[in-house]
Amino acid sequence: MLIGYSEVWLNELNDYVVRHLHNLGDKMVELANVFKDETDNLKIFALNQCARELLLAQSSDWNFIITNGTMVDYAKRRIKDHVGRFSKLYDQLKTNTIDEEFLKDISEKDAIFPDIDYRIYM
């Protein structure tokens, strides 16, 4: 491993995550543009939660943990959880079938970035 070239965050142990993060990033931009003038509070809440889930999935901590071999299962689970939550909300937004209980539950699990605005992805 070369030092100084970000190998801790991108290497053969964790590179599989990149395609998921790019996919979610593209979908977040899509959502922000499709719902750019949204006024429905539930949809706005879901869109903001999508933005949170994306940021949480993108945390460099997970790849760092995987590379260093500490709590690897935990880090992989966190990535999977955030990708899964985002994907479920994405599908619900696209089909206008938001599960309010699911949304409330995940928003309470990782109550971070309270002032996030999904429109930053436009």
C-alpha cells in the first residue's frame, strides 16, 4: 500500500462501495431536480432523509474501518443500511407511496444534519 494516495479509503477491500455511492449520488441529483418545487411536507421530509442517508453512506469512516480491519462487519452493515434506506425511500418517492412509519423510524436512528435541504443536489 502506498502512503499518500488515499489507499485507506479506496482499495481492493472496499472498492465495491464506489459503484453504490455513484448510483445513489446520481439518484439524489435526479430526485432534487424532479421535486425541485415540492411543497408537500412529507415528500420534503423524505427527500431530506434521502440526502442524509447519502451523506451517511458516503462517510469515509466505513472504508477506513474496513481497510484497518476493525469492526469490519459493523462498517459493512452501516454502508448496506444507508444504501438500503436511500433506495427504499427513492422507490417510495418515485411511486408516491411514502411509508411514514419507516421514514420516522430511520430519521430517529441517525438524527443528523437537521437543517439539510435536498435541493443542494440540484
